[in-house]
Amino acid sequence: MAEVKRDYAKMMNMFQSTAPETQTTTSGEHIDRENGCVELSISMLEHFPQHPFELYTGERFEDLKESIREHGVLTPVLVRKLDNDNYQILSGHNRCECAKAVGFKTVPCVVLSNLTDDDALMIVLDSNTKQRGITEMKISEQAHIYALDVAVNKRQGKRSDLIKNIEQNLEMFSNGADLETCTPVGNKLKTVEIVGDKYGVSKNTIARLIRIDILIPQLKKFIDNKQISVRAGVEMSYLSSFEQELIAKIINEYSYHLDEHKAHQLRELSKANKLDRINAVEVFEGRYGKSVTQKLKSFTIKPKFLSKYYP
């Protein structure tokens, strides 16, 4: 346990502009100055609005719950203070839920101050993807994270000092575990290249998955269960919401799978204002565009033969 305390102390020394608050505490707070953490009542902690990461369920939740029951919450929760004197969780939603499930009243927290909403969102994205590994997530969840990251970069650009400190702190949280790091990028890179470099994927992958993020929920579900390929999903993203709902109903009704070729046909029908249920089913069945008649081959009749009937 002494080693964990030293790690927390080093971690707190590295918080510069994001140092935890040390002002007078309110009810439900207790500052552990030796560890450099604040013990906060779980009842004062609020989930990040529209949290983009799926919370643990089933065996994964039970494993974390039993670990916390036995060892406590060893990695502090990252939070920021709200105007209502509560705190917003930036990293540690699952730890809080499991601690609450085993009967804990408080959890150790690091309180970050002077954050804009975009700063907070960057920390949510970076800290959670470091801990979970984005490639382990559903395609639709990856798509949403990439879309959020690109959007926040376009709005304000990276606050590299903030993210650098958070990444160093996450290394301390892991007690030396091998964490994926961000590759330095030049200022001239486009936003999708910056985000792609950060997650170790190509800019084309980022661009494709951003298109996936704008699909209706039903189609995202089909992508996650592999009824629709990612590239087919990109084609579907150019359809109207009404057309996407039509395709989703047909897939659900007949348990169809959609590949890129058929998706492209559906998109072409949409462009021509011909995408209806009949044509869509024809595409799924592989019949669309195929002629029902065959061309007759030309042949020659000799004059001698014709003369018998046409003198």
C-alpha cells in the first residue's frame, strides 16, 4: 500500500494547471493530504452528460466489484467541480458504480479545476480510451468517440499541456502498466490526421467511422452485429433518415446482410429518387438491374431457302 501512496504523491506533483482544488471543503469531502486525493461522497458525484462509453455489465462488472470489495478503489476518480457544489465524473464511472454496489459511501478523487466543457470532454475521451483500449469497443462506439474527438479538435485545437499531464497521471494510475501513447504530430496536419495519429488508425478509417456515427441507431446496431459492413454503412450514411429507416425495417424483417456493392446500388437509387421498398428488396435479393429477357442472336437465311416460300 505504501507504494501506491508514493505513486499518488508523484501524480499530484505533476498536476500543474490542472492541480486539484485545496480550498475549504464542503460537506461530504475529506482531503487526504498524504495521498494527495480527496475522499468524496458518491452521492455528490454525477455522471458525465451523454457519456460516450458503455458502462460495464455482467461478468466484467462483477469482477471489478469483487476487486473493489477486496482492495478498495486504488485508482482515484477524475472529477471536476460543478456550480451546484456536486462533482462531475470524467474518468471512473465504473469504479463509482461498483463501489456503490458493494456499499462504499466515498471514493478517492482527483479534482481538476479551470476546465472548459471541451477540456472536460477531451479528458473523458483520452482517459477512458487509455484504460479500455478503443479497438475492443463496438464499431458504433468507436465511431462516436472519433466523431467527438474530431469535433472538439475543430472547435479549439488540442490543449497539449493539459493532455500531456493527464497522460502522465494515467501512467501513474497504472503503476507502470504499458499504456498506448500518442504520436507527436505537426500543426499542419488535418484534424482527421491528428485524431487518426492519436489512436493509431488511418485518416481514412477516421473519415469512414465519422460517417458511421451519423447513421440512425438501428443501422448502427446492424453494423455492430456485422449484418452491415462498415463500408456499406458509409454508403447508407448518405441516405435520408426516412430512407435509412426503410432499409433498417427491411433488414430486420428478412434478416438480410448488406455488403458494399448492394449498399452502393441503394445509394444510386436514392440519388435517382427511386429508392422504395420494392426496389430495395430487389437489391437485397440480387435481382436489381438484371434483365428478365435475353437478346436473340442474329442469324442468316439463305436465298435458296427463302425462294421456296417467297418466289
